[in-house]
Amino acid sequence: MSTEKRSITFLTDVRLITCIVQRGLGDTIVQAARDAGAQGATVYFAKGSGVRERLGMLGVAVEVEKEVVNIVVATEQLDTVFDHVFLVGQLDTPGMGFMYVTPLEKAATYIPHELVKQLQQKSAESAK
């Protein structure tokens, strides 16, 4: 495949939401993110450890098997998606999980040409 007419559209105003939850809750988190406007998410399995797993903080036994959900969102969507996922995932309950946000310096994926044009026009208008 020739690279002469191909180009990369970089996304620079994006954030990564990482949500670590008990095994079996990943699909719930993905659906919550999509309901809040995220385009999708990646789920993978992990094993966690810590004081809570050994002692059961507040009498809650915490499983060591986890699901990690990564959600890339535009910065303008961040608060909406983060808040919705937090509430739907009941992360305000001891032992249910943990979330954090990481700024991404640069990301790239396929973006339809029409959408790139719209974003460029929107950016040009806001710069005026």
C-alpha cells in the first residue's frame, strides 16, 4: 500500500480515562461510557493486590481479579463521561473500583474525511 497519498490525523485534545473494577463489571462501565457519549472502550483483565485485598477494608472483601477499562475521550467530553461512569459503576462504594484520567500528548486513528473538515472549520471559527 502506497503512503504517498496517506496522512495521519493526530488527536491532541484527548484524555484517557482508566477505570479499574471488579471482574464482571467491565461491560457495565463500557455501556455507561457509551451512554455518556464516548465512542468506545477497551477492556482487559488484570490482577490487583494491596492492603484492602488482605484485610478487607471496612469489612468488604475485595477480589484480586479486575477488569481495566480504557476510554479515550475529547477533553470537552471528559467530565460528562467520567461522572457518568463513576456513578453507574458505583465507585463511591468501598471496594467497587478506582478511576483516573491521563492526558494524552498525541493519539491517532481513522477519522472520516468529512469529520476532519468539520473539526478544522470549527477550530478556525473559534480562533477568530
